[in-house]
Amino acid sequence: MSITGQQIRTARAALNWSVKDLSDATGVGTATIVRYELAEAAVPKSRKSNLEILRTCFEAAGIEFIGAPDDAPGLRFHPLNPSTYPE
């Protein structure tokens, strides 16, 4: 499933993460994240699986990507078990 730049920006904002926070959590470069967030439609697939890395990180933080880039893309928030929060 593809995700949009707006979904990435919104997920990051919902978690109150900066681009640097997301980069540190995933190993994806800040310039790459900014480029993805500026994409108007679906973010092009990358050769290094960066989109899958970002998706996995957000999903671990309780964010679910819903819809499709051309049909009501959005997010669903799932509360995490407090015992899984980092200390």
C-alpha cells in the first residue's frame, strides 16, 4: 500500500516528532524524509525500502495508514500499551 507525503507529515506531527526524531528512529536521512513529505501524491517507491521502514516505525508507535493515495488517504490512531513506552 502506498502512502502520501501528507500522511507522513501528519503521522509525524501526531507523534510530536521532528524530522530529525524520525530520522534518528529509522535511519532514513532527513533530506529523504523532507522530500517524501513534499510529494503531492503517493511517495515513489524507493530502492532502499525507506517507505517500508517509515511505515513500520509509525505502526510501532500506534499509527495506521488507511485509504489509498487517490481515495481518501488518512490515519487511524491506536493507543499503545503504556508498558511498551520507552523510559
